[in-house]
Amino acid sequence: MSVPHVCARKPRGCRFVGATPDDSEMDAMCTDSHFGTLPDAPGLYRLWMDQASDARVTVGRLGEVVFPAGRYAYTGSARRGIRARVGRHLTGGRPAHWHIDYLLPYASIVCVETLPHAMDECSANRNVLALPQAYVPVRGFGSSDCRCPAHLVWVPPWTPVPPEATTTLRSGIAMRVRLLRHDDSARLGDYYRSLSERTRSRYGPHPFDQATADTMCATLDTRTLMPFVGTVTNDDGEAIIAYLLVKRPPHDGDIQRYAARGIHLDLATTGSLAPSVADPYQNQGVASAVMPHLLRMVRSVGLRTLILWGGVIADNDLAQGFYRKWGFVKVGEFTTSVQNYDMMADITDRWSC
């Protein structure tokens, strides 16, 4: 089942994200009414919270602990219904019962996810631990009934949220959209090697070899480079079929080219995009299935403008049509060994959480 994300806003103003089944292209809007999209049924959920400064808190039997400033993910289960449990977290004001109740007065909930029914709580928690620079700040938090080190995970504040989504391709195949992980080296190398010379010639951020894949996965830092992948499951396991890079700020060459036209990019809120799709999956709507989730994720870390990394080749009409579909407009031309166009998109009011 496809489980996309629906954005909404909790009554006192903090954002949250719910999930409803079977509508992978839903455009998320921030309104109070979307609280009703959270299911009444039992299930798994994840709170994403921001904490502006360190907090020293006494947490039940765990005693006094320190929560470092940053972004947190708490994965939990709601046996009596997700909407009721999330509503309790959002309103507060009750005696602390779960470990998370002790932290919430010190943190701001920015998003709430509901997770696929087929996933178990501990597996969902491990997915967060696999994110770049993630770690457990307080052992035993939220995991008194399992063997996990904790169900509260610290991630850097520049981590996109939610960091993954599930959608369905035109063919009916389910695809995950997520950040690249440290354990993706072999999968990414397979993807690089599968690309045709024609595809490689139109995508130039870096070489396509196993050494590059190893380096990418070993040095993940989403503060400056957010590598997203679209994956499907086949007989050999999970395989990458789409690979999209978002760099913040853009490369100096791109910045200087725009400045020469009188377009002075805000480097704190501008990223450059370089998308690619595996040859067997091209022209099947893969990139269009990825984009709503990618845009939502990059907005969650403050990006408001996207430009094309190195532009787009002038004779690549299909790519230009794709970019126009997602709000990119041509702002200039430049020549390397071929003629290229620069295109940019304002994502301020689109795909917001």
C-alpha cells in the first residue's frame, strides 16, 4: 500500500504531517482540517521535533538526562488509535505517562508521520538510525518493552523531514523515496554502472564508478548535499532506480553565472538540483513521482529556490518539459562544449508542509 504524507497544522500552530493511503500525488496544504486525516485505527507513528537548546530533564526511571539541541525523531505505536494518541501529544497539559511526555515541553513538534501497516516499530526506528549522523542520545528512551537502544533518535537540524515516503509508479510498482544511506554503497555502484553513455553524458556532477559510490555513502552530510534515491524491491532486494542530488549552496560557477545576469541568489535558501533515472525506467513517470516528496523534504530545511545544477542541455526537450512542469523557468543561456539553459523555480508556496 502506498503511504504518502499529508501536511496539516496542529491547533496551536506547529506543523504536523499525517499519512493517508492510496493517494500518492496528494498536494499537501497546511490547514487545521487535515488533523482529521489521521486514522482512528491503531498503528505506528513518528514525531519529528526541533529543540532549540540543550535541555536537562528528569525522565521517569531513567533519571536526569540531557537532550542536546537538534532535531529528534520519536517512533511509537498507538494501540487505541493514532489520532487520539497524536492529539494527546499535541495538546499536552496532562501528567507524564510515556517517556516522550517528559521531552515534549522542551521541544516543538514540526511533523507527524503515520507509517505503513506492514512495518514494525523497531524496523521503523532502525530506518531513522540509518540516517546520516543519527545517534541515540538517551539509551532506553521509549524502548522499555524491546531490545532497541531507544526509540528516540537525534539527527542534525538540517535533516529533511519526513526523510522518506512511499509512492506508486504508473506500472503499479511501489517506490520508496528516501535519503541515501551509509549502507547504500553497493546499490549506488550498481546504479552508476547501469547507466547508458547517453544518460551519463547528460548528467555531470561526478564520475560514475564504485569509488565515487563508496565516497558518497561514507561522507554523507545533508547540511551541504542531500542525495535522494528512488528504490524498488526486486528478487535481489532493494534497487536504486532514481538518483537526485540537491546541493546547498550551489556551486560557485552556477552562482557566478546567475550573478552576471543580475540574479543574486540567496545562498541560505537556494539549492541546485541534478536528477537522473535508470534507463529502463525513463519516460515512465519516475521523476514526476519523486518530485512532490523531494520538494517537500527540501522545503523542510529552508530551501525556497531551486536552480539546475550546471543547467540543462539546450536540445534536451524532454528534460526541459519536465522542469517546466515543476515550475522551472528559463532565465538564460550559456555555452560549454554544447549550448545549455539555466532554469530556476520558486518553491516558496508549493509543496509546503
